[in-house]
Amino acid sequence: MNFINLASSSSGNCYWVELERSSRPPVKIMIELGLPMKDIQRKCIQSGLNMLSLDCCLVTHNHSDHAKSAKEMFKKGFRVYGNEFVASSIRQVMHPGELKCIAAETYVVPISVEHDAPDPLGFVIFTDREKILFIADCKYWKADLTNQRFDYIIIEASGICEPIPIAQTITAANETLYSRGLPELFHLDNIICVADAARLSNEFNCGKHLLESVEDEDSLDSLLMQQLEFCNTVILNKSETVNEEEKNEIKAVIHKLCKEAGIIEASFGQVNLEELLNTHNFDYEKAQNNIGWIHEIEEHEHHHDHEHEGEALEHGISTFVWQTRKPLDLKKFTNLLNNYPNVIRTKGYVWFDNQPDSAYLFEQAGKLNSLSEDSLWIASAPKQDQIDLLKANPQLAQNWDEEYGDRINQLVFIGKNMNEEQIKRQFNDCLA
């Protein structure tokens, strides 16, 4: 299979797919037509693709970021397939479960998926050599695909998707099969985050862009941070738009967010698929440990040298942990949020004197921050439960405080040219 991401965002989606056939050259399919026609043509030229060689186009649903050019492509003589809402202008209707031949020795079976569009589709596409599943903007699908074997499963996750729940779902599914003595149906090979180099350079430049109004929908938020933190590979697209100094600074920040992320430089989204597929890079436990803020907390007491520390310090990128057992005063903490220090990222656990049983997860990116109740402290449990848990967990017992138990404030700060002492003083002033 040859898969080229021509565009993937709320501004438009478009993918070029080639599948092998035994007796013919690879079939060429364009999935999603969410860009203006001229932009599709331009991106194909930039990627060295000949649009005239396309065998057909598939469109999952009628939202403009997926179907913008469906009608125009049809008028230009391309075969375009979609559901009745897309096909109202292209007359090539597909129905869930219906086998359709879309090219020589090439077939597709649409499946019904759940999305906020009328009758959206996913596609099972196959030749006599290869078989893929393509899903876009999907919450879930009802079709039973348990007995099918795919060479590749392509899920175009919505921009609002958090990577950790997706990884948990896939990992848990295989664990369930294993517990039943059944073989794995698939494995999660690699989690890839595509980032715009020019934008990240702007975002990470002393936090200047991060401090813009939160009404700017393009400002870096917690979700983007989560996507950068929990991945194996970062594709740094449009790398030609930044100079070497800016590029190295971006890499330094990324390695602070995810310490072992592989970074691939790309232009126009062109990446060698061998660097992305069949890597066997993903391991859930390892990925969790690679999350920068978790890693920093775990290493805080050990004063270990961190990988990529040299490159980070060279560009003024640093990380530190603020830690104290004493509770925070909620009012003081809230006031601090209104005049927050200039940092790229803050994340960790806090607790408040008026709610001593609850552990809160706090995270910040630029001017965006959130505080959510995460769990209960073990110190809030009945005494016998505490004793049992401490006996069963030596590490917990080692870190137990006679006065506060396991209650603790631990926040990791990642930023450029930070004044560590001043920031720590600001947070100490919020203690009850």
C-alpha cells in the first residue's frame, strides 16, 4: 500500500491510496475531497502524483471538509462514490453492506459509522493482494468486522480526539482476546502526531503566541499538548519554513513533552512509509512513562541526567518540579491563574485545604488551564485500608508522610527562559 496524506484538518481532508493488484498496476483511489479543486491539483503536483491516473474517489460524508469538491471532480470526469447525500450531485450511490466494484479487481464494502452527519460511511477496500479499513470522523461503528483480516486500518481521528483513550481501547481489546486464549487480531504499531513547524516555532517562541487571547481558536491548547506528549513519532511538517535554530528549538521542546519521541522532518507531508509502519514502536506502559511531566515527577528525587537535556538547555528550554506537602488555598490559587507565569506547559496534581480528600489534576497551556477532580487520596481511606495498602505497596509507604499521608502538590513546568525561583515563590504564596 502507498498512502499519502494530502490534507487532514478541519480546513479539508484528502488522501491518496494505492493498493497492489496481482495482474494489474496498483489501483489509485482518492479518499475524501475536502479541499477546493485547485488545491487538490496543487497538492498532487507537489507530491508528484498524476490526478489523471486516478481510478476513482470515495467520500465518507457530506461535510464540506470531506466533500467540498465532490461535484466538481465528478464534472471533470472522475468517478466519485458516496452516500445519497454526497451522491445527490455525483449519482454514484453507495449503501452500507453493499459490495461494489470500483475498479478492475478492486472492491469496496461501505459500513455505517456514527458521526454528526447524515448516514456517514466507512470503507472496507480490497483487491486480491491487499485489504484496508478506512474510517473518518467516527465515534464508533456497528458492523461486525471480527472475522476480517486487514493489512491496514486507517482511522482519521477527529481533531478533538485524545490519543490516550484510543490507545487504551485498542490495547484493552487485544488483552481481552489474550485472556480468552485467542490470538491478537491487530497490534497498535505507532502513534503519530503531525505538527506544523512554523506554527510550533511561533507557539514556543518565549510563549508569545501562547499568551494571545483564548478566543483565538488556533492558540495551542491542552489537547494539542496531549497529542504531542503521547506519541511515538512526530512528523514535523513544513520543516523548510523554519531555520535550523528554530527547528532545533522545536525539537528540544518536543523532547521535553515526550522524552523519546522520534522526529521526522517533512515537506508537503511526504514521509517514507517505512519510517511509520511496521515499526513495533508502541508499548502502552513505555508510552505512559515517556510523557514528559510524568517522567519529570518520577525523576525529580533522583537528580538523573535527562536525555536531550543538552539540546534543551542550549535553547533556553528547561523543566522543573514544584513540590510541597502543604495544601493550597483555592482562592489564592484562582487569583494566580489570572496572572499566570509565562510558561509553555504545566501539569500535575494539587490539593486544597477545604477539600482534603480530593486529588485534583491541574494542567495549563498558554492562557488555557483546567482543574479537575481526579481521585481520592489514600490518606482519606479508613485506617485499616491505609495499613493494607501500605503493606502491599512499599513505594507508597516510602513516600508516606506522617502528617499528610500521600497528599502532595507536584507540578511540572516546561518553558523557555523561565524564572524558576520566581515561579516557585508565586506558588508558595498560594499555600493555605
